[in-house]
Amino acid sequence: MLKMLTTITLLVLSNAVMTFAWYGFLRKPGESAGMAMWKLVLMSWGIAFFEYCLMIPANHLGRSIGMSLAQLKIMQEVITLCIFVPFMIFYIGEQWKWDYLWAFLCILGAVFFVNREALLAS
């Protein structure tokens, strides 16, 4: 159980870092508009390095406790949405749309189906 919680925690942290690496500079597009694209890419890669330092151990640990690649990927997608939607609304300032909820419920359906055997066996 501790390894599963560690895997989830590392995935949450890595997704938070990656969200800022990929989208953080879009908060005020005018500020980054004059910046050379190669600088934006290098800045994002520099931040993403720390994401890799979290994601790789998370995937390795999850795999070592018997999680399939599909389970790891679907879990990562759910965590990504849990991080991205609040980031998008509170940090970037975009408006909420109910379609986000419906899309999230579809992803939760994917979580069920990728883990169905384990869920039904317990």
C-alpha cells in the first residue's frame, strides 16, 4: 500500500511540475510573445527535467508492484486532469465549462475498465 501511495504522490508531483513546464508561460502570453522560441523551449525543458526525476521513479515503482502500463497511463491521465483543470481555471484564468466534467467522467470510466479485473476480484 505504501508503494502505491508513493507512486501516486510521485505522479501528482510530476504532473504539477510538467503542467507549469508546458503551460505556465501562457498565463500572460504578451510577456512571452517577444521571447525567442528556442528560449521558451529550453526553459520548458529545464523545468521538465525535474518532472522526469519524479515520473521515471513513479513508473518504475508502479511497475515493480505489478501495475500494467495501461494502469499507469490511465492513472497518470486522471491525475493530469486533476492538476490541469484547477491550474487552467485558477492560474491561467480560463472559464469553467461543464464539458470538462463530462470528459473527466469518461476518463474515470477508463480507470474502471483498465482496473476492472482487480476491482471485481476483491
